[in-house]
Amino acid sequence: MTNTLPPTETPSPKPLPPNAGASPLPVPGPAVDHVVAAALAEDAPWGDLTSLALIPEDADATAFLTAREEGIFCGTQVIEAAFRLAGPGAAVISLVRDGERFDAGGILAEISGPARTILAAERVALNLAQRLSGIATLTARFVAETEGTGARIADTRKTTPGLRALERYAVRCGGGFNHRYSLSDAVMAKDNHLAVLAASGGDLASALRQAKDGLSHTVHFEVEVDSLEQIEAVLAGGADTVLLDNFSIEDLRRGVEAIDGRALAEASGNVRLDTVAAIAATGVDIISAGALTHSVRALDLGLDIRA
């Protein structure tokens, strides 16, 4: 189905909330350390030659993580891990919590300790914190656009390989929700799955019902449709969520009416800041947006050292 969302002018961004994500559950420490350790090894496989050559071993320094633009912060765990794993002796004082809004010019964290350790970890800490804060900030903007509608903003599996746990945590810091974490977490029959079923013959509703009957009662069952005509068969097949993919605004409304509360209604496709409010107004329960993670812009953060 061709999406026929009307073109709109780029709206003025709505204000960011003071606290976007309400104390989201943190990423398990070993998962954070795994990512950060790999990044440090990639950045300095045989040590930081510049610091070893120029910086005295006993030199200490204090660094300040500063914001060069406003946003929603996410990165406490990766910053602490980067300076802890880069070498002994560095101490991190976080001044802004994950999920909290900050202004341009604000100081987000203070790091003190051996200068070599700070210099070795600064780029890894910044790379990760900038990306995660960018995701949290963009998510908060999407959430602000849908305020009052009841629609949840959710991410997708379109994440950076190896960074999924961190990026999805950043979505939660922005006030969004996580979709299924991996292929192992839920049944989600998409267009390619349905194409294989159609090629093998048989009734769609019966095939879906047979599949669901073989699952544990705890497994969520979601089915994607690309036309209004598929909805009744999918509901008859026992779908817990119907994903309305690349529907026009009018067809989203008609799809929500057809589902009529018998399953959750999810919208996906062409979800942008200038379209998400209209999508939410159709009455869908969930709006999933790959843009939250696959094409986000990193926020401009800096690390300024005072010897």
C-alpha cells in the first residue's frame, strides 16, 4: 500500500520535558562493560601512544563533560565504565541523571584522576554518550508530539549491531518503549512470512491459529498487514497485535475501527516528527519507529580538561 500521508511543514519542536524517562531500568553491568571494553581495545590496541609520549605518568587532571546543545541525557553507565576500565584511579561524579533534560552549556559530569586514564577514555565515553543522548532526545521529541493521544512510541530491531541493549535503554530514557528485543522474544509474522505461507497454500487464519496454538501462553503474537482486507483473517488467527504497515492516515483510522479493541493496533512506516502526531490521532495504541535508532544524530557533547 502506498503511503499517502499529507506533506506538512516542519513544525517548531515542542519543548523537551524536564525528565523524559521515569527512572528506566539500567542495562546490566556486564553488558555495559563488554561494549565499553571492546571500544577501548579498538581505540588503543597497543596503548595511547600520544599520552605515553607526552604526559607524565604522575600527572593528574580534572575533566568536565559539557553540553553544546540542549537534550535528554543518557550515558551514565558507559561514562563510568569507560574511565574505570581505561585505567585505575579515575573518579566520575554524575551531575545529570539519565532521562533528565539539560541545557546548552551545562556540565553533565566531572571526571578527575590520572591524566593518562582520562585521555585514553575520553573518545570512547563521548562517542557512546553522544549517541545514546541523541537517541533519548529524539525519542522525547516523538513522545512530546503524541502527548494526550494514548499512543506509545516504540523502537524496532533497527539498532547498531552490538549496541542494542544500550540503544534501547536510551529509548526508555527518552520516555519511549521497547518492542521485542530479539527474534527469540515474540512471534511477529511480517510480510515475508505471510508470503511464504501464501505460496504454500491454505487459509491464512487457519495457519495463524495453528501456529499460535503451538506456543506458550506467555508468547505475544503479532501479525503485520499491508491492506485492510487482511485484518479480519489476522484477528481470526488470534493476533494479539495487528501491525498496520505503511497505511495512509485514513486507512489507519479505518484499521483501528476494524480491529475495534480485539487486538492492539500498531502503526509503522513513514513515522517522522512531522507525521507522528497525525498517526497518533488515528487511535493506534503503538507507533514503532526505526528512526529512533537507525538514523539518529549524535548530540554535541564535549570533554574539557583542566590540568
